[in-house]
Amino acid sequence: MIFNSKQQPLHLTFILVSISSLLLGISMFLIGSDKAINNNVSFYHIENGLTPFVANFIAATSFILIAGLSLFSIIQPKAQKVLASLLVIISTFVLLSLFSESRWIASLGGFPAIGSGQGVIKYFALLSIGLYLLIKDTVEHSKLQYLMLFPVVLVLLWIGGMKFTLLEAQGIEPLVASSPLMSWMYQVWDIQTTSNLIGIYDLIALLLLILSIRIKSLLIPAIAMAGAVFVVTQTFLFTWDSALSIETMLTGGGHFLIKDLWFVANLIVFYQLSTNKA
């Protein structure tokens, strides 16, 4: 089962989810009380019955459990349903906090100007993986394609669109400036123009992904362009000083970056479905 070629893309998805979840879980334990977790607790008004320590412990333990189940699912397919249920529960719990006004930038008019919610919407990627595992044997490929494509399109559209605002342009400056792959852009263009170009790139990748469902010749370029967005994001973990910490492994910023591995997992499954290898 482990070496079944048709299962290899799904196995790679499990590995990516496991790596990201393990790093998130361990760093949450090391960080202790985490602002992002406390925001979720506050949204549900359960802070009186759930101390920051307990909330953090539950979150960290959940991610480590996801990591273990992801790896176990490679050798034991029956574990996939348990993993899927956990992914859906955790993702839904976090995503509902998007209804909090604190997730949106009031100075830009609120919704759809997304602020701290940028990290939250990444859970759509995890949710789609969980739903896919639950329904992949009963739902036709075309519908599963849309399920796996939705989170990628959403984040490219939403966060890509934010690149055209000055606030976001200034926000990504430290990351872009730290990258050997992208810092050269500031030598050619100013901060806003650089951010605009990145946003345009995101939107082109988004368009190609949508068109690739009908135009198969666009599949590889679309996957390559979109995948590059999330792979380059992972390089920031090693170039941006605020991503890693000796004391906590990952910082809050590192948490934001590592979650992009979930979108790589989405793209892997989307490619598998698009080439009828599922």
C-alpha cells in the first residue's frame, strides 16, 4: 500500500500536513500562551472556563495528534477518517472566528480588508483536505477538483488583492527584503509597485488555475505558478529573522508561513484529480 504509485500524491499530502502540524504543535507548547489562540477563545466567550494555558495545551496537542495521524494514515488507510474528522473540527472552529470584527482592518473599511484573518483563512486549505478524505470515495472527481481548488483560489484572490493596499505593501516589506529571491525587486521598483506586481502575479496564477479545469494544457503552468507562491513563502522561514526562534522553534510569524504547506498539499491533490490519477 505504501508503494502504490496512485497513492503517492496523497502520501505526500499527509507528509506535508504532518510536518507543518508537528512544527506548529511543538512551537505552541514552547510559546505558551499564544495571541492567536486567545483570540479564538475570546470569540467564543469561553475564556472564563478555559485558561490561556489550557487553551494552548489543547491546540498544541491537537496539532501533534494531527501530525501523528497523518503519518499513520500512510500505512493504515482506516486512520484517514479519524484524521479527516479532526481536520474538519479544528478548521471549522478557527474559521468561524472570521465573524469577529477584529479580523478585518477598520481603517480600510472592514470586510473585505482582511487583517489578522489572513492567518485564519488558511484553515480553508486544511478544511478542504479533511472534507476530501471524508468524501473522496463517493464524490466524482470534478467536484473534488473544485473542493481542492477553492482554498488556493481564495487565498490568492484575497491576500493577492490586499497587495494593492499600502498597509499590505508595508507589511510584506521585511519578508521580501530578506529574500535573496525577491529583494532585488526593491532595487527596481518602490514598495507599492513591488507589492502590486506580486499581487498581479497572484491573480494571474489564480486565473490559470481556474482555466486549467477546462484547458488541460494550462495545468502545469498553473500549478507551477501557484505552487511557487507557497514554496517561496517557505523560504522566508530561513531568511526572515522574525520567523524562527531558538526558544520556541517557530514564532507567530513562523506559524503564518508554515501553514502555506497546506496549500501545496491542496495543489498536489488537485493535480492528481486533474490527471485522473485519484
